[in-house]
Amino acid sequence: MKFPSDSKDLIEIRFASTILKNFPYYADFWEEFIGYDKTKKILSPFPLKFPKGMHKQTQQLITQNHEQIAIHYYSIFCGLSGAHFQIEKASEALKEKDKGKKHFLFWEAFGNFYMHIGNTRYYLMKLWEEARKLLCLPKTSIEDLLSGNAKLKEQYTDIKNNTLQTRHNLVHYARNSYAILEKKYWIPFPPPKNPKNIMLNKTKLKDATEQMESDLKDMEIFLNSIMHIIKNKLYIHFTQNNIKIVR
């Protein structure tokens, strides 16, 4: 199977070309590990073939883990799709002539965007949790998984902190901390805990729409790297235990 040509999901078909620009490995992982079971009417991932002698309960647990990985992987795609959609809505809002309507629509899109970014990180955590169970590893976090890769771990920490700081300090507490320059919204960045107390000037500001685009790109590039790591661990485990993916 090839992604996205063989996908039957309308969201994947709609946003594939956009997301694959910075997250091309989404297609590779889908083609090798997810796909769908052609024998079922309801979309399910590739079926698994287990070695003779493997306990039935163990087979069921692995199958459940595999299905949950597929669900969370798709949820990651939906989160990224939602984020791209909100950037579209934010750009459209800037063209709105009614100032009140423009203000509301833009900040709704801004808030929803960071909700999708936060949800995407959550789905990644859930995916790793299921992968960890399948791999028979003790409870470990994403940070633990990246302990041997300082650069990638730093990227994840930056994404985590920037997302939380922007969402909490600007979306939840201070939607009105902005400046309008060149017909665009500009925000204090990095967002301080008390944005209202900041004297807004362009040297301390970033174009809000460009910041959204930058944060989304960083998330997609990070996902592209970490899914390589997760997939390799799964591949080794399946090979060592003679578990085959029936594509």
C-alpha cells in the first residue's frame, strides 16, 4: 500500500500533501506499520501473523497495542490537520473588514491552533505509551526515549515549553496583549506570564501568524524524527519475536 493514494480516509487525503512537506515519514510509517486490513469493512490496521506457540493472550495484547498505536498515529495526523486549518482561518480573519469580527475570528483561530498543537503532543505521548507496552519496556516518558539524543530531546523540550507558554499566557490569560502593525497581529514573544505589563514595541514582538506557522513546522519536523526511532524499535522487536505484518 502507498500513502496517500491507498488511504480511504478523507482527512488524510485532504491534508496529506500539506503535512508530508515537513513530516514525510508519516507516509513511510503508515505504509509499513499501519495501512488497513482489506478483509474488514471497518478500517483496522494491517493484521499481524504470530509464530506458532505464542500464547493467545499475548497475541491479543500485542494486537490491541498495535490497534491503539494506529489510532493515536491517526490522531496525530488529525491534530496537525486541525492546526493547518486554523492557520488558514487566521489568515482569512486578517482580511475581514469588520474590526470586531476580525479580532474574534483571529484569536479563536489562534487559540484553537495551540489546542491542536497541544493535543498532537498528547497523542504522541499516548502512542509511545502503547509502543512501550508492546515492546515490554518499563514506564518511560518521551524524554526518556530521547535520552541518547540530546539535540532531539532539546527540540522536544522547546516545543513543549513554547506551546504551553503561548497557550497559557496568551490564549488563557491575555488575548488582548497584541499590537496591530502592517495590518497584522503581533504578540510579545516569548510570551511572559504577565503580557499586559509589557510595553509593546516591535523589537519584542513577533507576527502571530508567522509564529503559528513556525511552531507547527517545528512540531512536524520533530515528529518526522521521533517516528523513525519508534518505528525502528518496533521493527526490531517484531523481527526478534517472529511477528509479521500482513500487508
